[in-house]
Amino acid sequence: MPAGFGYDMVIPAGGTIDSGYAAAIGSLHRALAPLGPEGRPVLQYVVDALRATGAANRVIVVAPPGVQEVITGVDVWLKAGESGAQNILAGLAEADPSRLCLVCPSDLPLLTPDSVTAFLQQCRADVEVCVGLVRADAYHTQFPGAPLSQFTTLRDVGPVTLGSIFLVHPGLITREAALLDRLFEARKSQWRTAKLLGPHLLWGWAAKRLNVPMVTTRAEELTGGKVQIVSEVSPLLAYDIDTLDDYTYANLRLK
């Protein structure tokens, strides 16, 4: 874990959903999706999990007013903007600019303090960005019968998907705001994400010849910062509730 225990933790929570999903959960805001026997909002699960790590300096949430009225345990509330990328940038602008910051989505219903702590313990002190990979076999073991998820094959680790939380230096993301916007828009498409890496890695992706060092090097070229990719993190960091099917599965698990 990077030196100087304690991180500002940013949660972008401005996402809205389609009418069918909204009717099922009783809200247009995904962050308020009720879960488990008590019907706690998913954002409350996330805030509580981050708090329970003991590593939170401040919890900063970017959300619309309707969300802010419901959730407890937040140190700083910021008004949500028009896109997820804008909300991340707004949160990072509030974070301590001299230290690494944890960014975590608002819709990880199965997140646990241990899964977050284990990720933080693998992040090196000399990096400006740290992300983790979730292996497909571990994901399917953790979530049997879950809705389908996409995985990319890396030659040295096999089929993987990105964990949804990441550690980042606020200044780097602010400096590369345009890149963040493109990455955010492409995040759910393997093809679009691979295209952002450039023609050499796009060919490697298509030929299933990509590996972690290749992706790390290209990420450092794109961001101008020191990047670390952790080769295996908990599947709990990757299960979000983008769709109604995702939500239904998570809700059954928690009940």
C-alpha cells in the first residue's frame, strides 16, 4: 500500500437508467437501487464498505440532490454534471492534489472492505495510476449464473476484465481530461477500448497476443504517468448493476 495511509475516496453517482429499470427500483438514479432485506441503496453499501476499510480520509460523492438526501457517511457532496467523466473530474478537483485518490463507482453492490483493502495493498507507492484485473475463472466462480460479462484475453493472464475501482493521482487525470472522457465512453466495449490503445495494440488484441507489460507501456505513453496493472484482484470489484438483470442477480444474492 502506498505510504501515507488514508485516501480521499471519490464516488461518481450521477448515473440514470432506462424506464424499465427505473420502474423496478422506484428511482431514476441507479445509486438508489434498493438491495437486500432492508432495501438499502447500493450507494450506501459502497460508502459503508469504503468507510469500513479504515483507509478513507474523506468520502467525496458527486450526485444529484435526490441522492444526497438519502445517503449517510459522506464528507463532501458535489452536484453531478452531465457525464460520468465530468463527475469523476469534479470529485478529483475536490480531492487532495498532493496524494493518490481512490475512485470507486456507486453501483458495486457486493463490494467489501477486504476486497478494497487487498487492492490497495497491491498498489505501489511510485505509481500515478493503479488498476486491477479480474480473471474470468474467478469471476464465474464468485458469481455462478450471473448475467454475461465481457472479458479480454491477455496472453500472460488469460481472459480478464478490469476492476471498477482505481487509485490515481488527481493531477494526472485532470491533465488528461480528454483521454478520460474517451475511455469512459468506451469502457463497456472491448473493441472501442482496444482502438484507443492504438493500431499496434489493436492488432495484438485481435490476435490475442496482448500481455500486461504491453498494455502498461501503452497506458504510460497515453497518460504520461507511471501506471501499474495488478494482475489479479477480487471479482467483487467488478460486479456492477448496469442493467436490470445485473440488479436482480445482486439483489437475490444479498437477500
